[in-house]
Amino acid sequence: MAILRRGLQALLCGTLCVTIFLRGACGAEAPTEYQVKAVFVYNFSRFVDWPPQTFTAPDEPFVICILGGDPFGARLDEAVRGEQIDRHPLLVRRFRNLGEIGDCRILYIDRSESAQLQQILAALDHRGTLTVSDLDDSSKRGVMIQFTTENNRIRLRINVESARASGLTISSKLLRSAEIVGKRDGT
């Protein structure tokens, strides 16, 4: 288990190192927090299995949505540009409120949506949408993947119960490098 954890950490670290190398070779600065998080969000599409009925057409877009403020700017668009998941082209869409959201496969919930988090999660219940946020304790409140920062490193907290309830299966490769959490009683 420790070997596989180190393998995934090496893969993620390798991705970051390549990004840093490319930025350095071009004379740019090291990647920002949200450049790194954008790469993580993109890679979640490769480490999560959605139910077969998720897509209505074989080439239907795989949509990554951002709800609320957009801390990524163009970084997430750059990370997914030209990429596909099982013949599904990746697209990024941004929404200011929950009522606008359509079929998202991954939904990043911005910090600006903290007061509405429970309402958002209730509206997405069993829709097969992977929820991601960096809101404090969001994984304990039902968000599937929470970004945290410890010692200047981005870490993941994963709520496997929430993912299973939506019909999603998170790869053991991703789980090994994360802290597994559950929902608090009464929330």
C-alpha cells in the first residue's frame, strides 16, 4: 500500500515538476496554487468512474463546471484543452448560481458559495456529479473531494460515502494518497 501511495504521489509530483520545468524553460514563474489545482481537477476525470448511463451519446462532452467565483481563470481551460475522456471532449463552464447548472461531471464549488453549500449538495443528490471544493471542512459536509494545504503542499480529503451515494467510484490510486473522511452526524 505504501509503495502504491508513493507511486501516485510520484505521479502527481511528476506532473507538477513537468509544469515547473516548462514554466521555468519559458522564463515564467513557478505554478500558482490554482494552476496546480487545475491539473488536479483535470486528473480527477481520469481517477473516477461514472455510471455507464451518465452519457447519452458516445461523444457527449465531459463538462467540468465552476460554481461561483472562478479562482482558476484560464488555467483550468488550459489544462483540459484538446483532452478527452473515453472520446468525450472536456469542456469548462462557469455558473454564477445553482439554477444555471446543467449536466456537470465535475463541479468545483468556490468559496463564495459557502453559505449555500448544503443547498447545492442537496440539488446534486444522486446526479453523478463529482463535487470538489477548497472550503474548510467541506468534505465532512458532503463534498466528495476537498483541497487542503499543509506545509505548502496541496492535499486531498475524500468523502467516499458521498461519491458512492452519487454512483461514482473513486480509484484506489487516488484514495491511497488522500485522507478519507465521512460526513458528520446531523449535517
